[in-house]
Amino acid sequence: MTIFSWNVNGIRAAWNKGEFQKFIKKYNPDILCLQETKANQDQSEVDAPGYEEYWNSADKKGYSGTAIFTKQKPMKVTHGLPDEVVNKYNLTDGYGDPNKEGRVITAEFDTFFVVSVYTPNAKDDLSRLPLRAKHWDPAFLDYCKSLEADKPVVFCGDLNVAHTEDDLARPKPNEGKKGYTVEERQGFQNFIDAGFVDTFRMFTKGDGHYTWWTHWANARARNVGWRIDYVMVSKSLQSKVTKAEIHAKQMGSDHCPVSVTIAL
């Protein structure tokens, strides 16, 4: 089974460029998790024959949003985080309620869960870092662990953090900046400590492997990027992961897709 994740930075734009169609034709994923769809399903011309489509769009038009396209019909699909998790971690800040931003969608299958997640950005001025570090990251980890109590979990998406210095081209100048603060990196480490596995690092070490590039200064062509898109799996699934890849040649967004192949 192949599971792909892609922050499309506007699914309508990726579709209109023809890149979404090229992607589906080339990779034909069994399950596709999307982030930053920036559209309601009824606003999109996207047509993916053979796939069940499940969307969780933000209340705010043209903002955020996640989706799961799957060839196999799920047993159940859940939008957002449960109310008890939202209340437990007081998930709100000056920007509003992140649980109304379409940031999480979960599909339950017979033997595992798949979660597509778009983690809040800390912002250039770090104004959303308190939400991220003290509320969102622990809430999302709590949620994934609660799912895992039932069956293994695959969660994937734009986590908006480079975990180590190997995960961005220029670590020194970016220390303390959004996506590479101590707090955000610790938030990611907490997932590792809780038993979730960064699948890409099972197979590939070192730097130079990135999933997002700024539009400035020809960064993508020069590969001056960040690895902030991940596919994470429960420890119990680690032995079944046979491949984990970054598909940097796929255009259509400032992010590229990432994938795992799992023997399920």
C-alpha cells in the first residue's frame, strides 16, 4: 500500500496547472493525504476517478484545509480533533480556534488509522508559537496516542518544523526562527519519544533532502529548502514500512509530496 502526503498550497491552483492530474497519473497512490487545500469540495473542479474524497475545509474561505483521497472506503471519517481534546488543551488563541481551520482529518480502516494534518505555523513574529508549543502539539500527540490505543496510526502532513539541522539547508541562520525554534523541535521530538517513527529517516540520513522551498532567490532549483512534511507511523508498523521517499521533482506547489510504502 502506498500512502502519499502533499501540501498542495491551493488544490484549485494545482489542478489548474495540470500538476495534480500528472501526479495522480504518475504515482497512483492508494491513499493521498492533502494539506492546505484552500477550498471547499464544492468549489473545486478536482476529479479523481476511483477515489473516495473526504474534505475538512476551514470556516474561513480560501484558507488551510485538509483532505484524504482513498481507493478503499474507510470505516469512518472524523473531522478535526475531538471536543474533549480541544477543551483539555484550550485550543484557541488570538487568531481563533485552530480546530475550525480544517487542520485534521482522520480515516479509520480495518487495521489502522490515517490522519492528514496541517500544523499551525508559528508566524514570522512567533506570535502563534505559544499556541503551537503549549496547546496544539501536545493536543495532537494526545489525539494520536488515543487512536493508537485502538489500532496503529499513520499520520502525515505539513508539520511546519524542521526536526534537526539535517532537515534544513541553512540551520545556523534560522535558529530561533519559525519552524526551527527549540519549542517546535521539542514538540516533534515528543512524537519520537512517544514511539512514533519518522519513516524517511529509516532509510535516508544526512541533509539535502527537503520538501519545501521558498519562492525567493531560486531556492528550489538551488535546493535551499526545509524538510517539514513527514509521514509518521506507530512503532508497531515500522517493520512493515518498506520504502519512504520525497518526490522533489513533482511541481504544482511550494511543497513536494512525500510517501511511504507499507506491507499491509
